[in-house]
Amino acid sequence: MIVEKIEITRHKLTLQGELKLVDSELSIENCEEMIRRLVSWKLGQLKPIRHFEMVYNKEQMQAEVDVYITVSIKESSESHIENVRHIFNKLMEFLNLYEREFEAISGKDLSNPKS
């Protein structure tokens, strides 16, 4: 896994965190399983707003993941620094979950559901 970008930008009404990573070790067969395992992160608490997109690039033979976190500046009672810290922590939480689930998938033979 290679993290290509971690960025937090301020917009008029929001702060947005973005994480881009590529993984040439994740096979196309395991990509859908990884998406299913990561959905729990996306469906967690409602704030901050977050989602990810994951596709398998067959030409490059790698999974490509984009993660987005958005915090409304208007609705937040925290300082900008706390909001940035919160966004960064959520991006790191995603990376930790990704690594943990990758280990679980790579240790499991997906062609044999009993393994």
C-alpha cells in the first residue's frame, strides 16, 4: 500500500480531508471483499461526514482508494485546529482499518469459504 496524498483543505463552509492510496498487493478477487469490510467505517457515527471510493485498475493491476471526510465549520462547536485534528484522526483510522482488513484477507483463502 502506498499513500499518495493526504490533504485537508478549507472551503467556505467546510473543512475537507482527502486521502488517496494505491495497493498493488490487493488482488482483483479480494477487492470486493475489502470494500465489504470497509463499509463499517463509512456507516459509523454520522459526523464527520465520510465516504470512500475503491476501484481496481486492471491496467495498473492495483486497487485505488479515495477517502473523503467533511466537517461543517458552521455546525461544529470545535476550533479549526480541533476539526483538523479530528479529520486527520479519521483518515488515520481508515488506514488502520485498511491494514487490519488487508491482513485478514491475505491470511484467508477467499476461494475456500471454510478457511
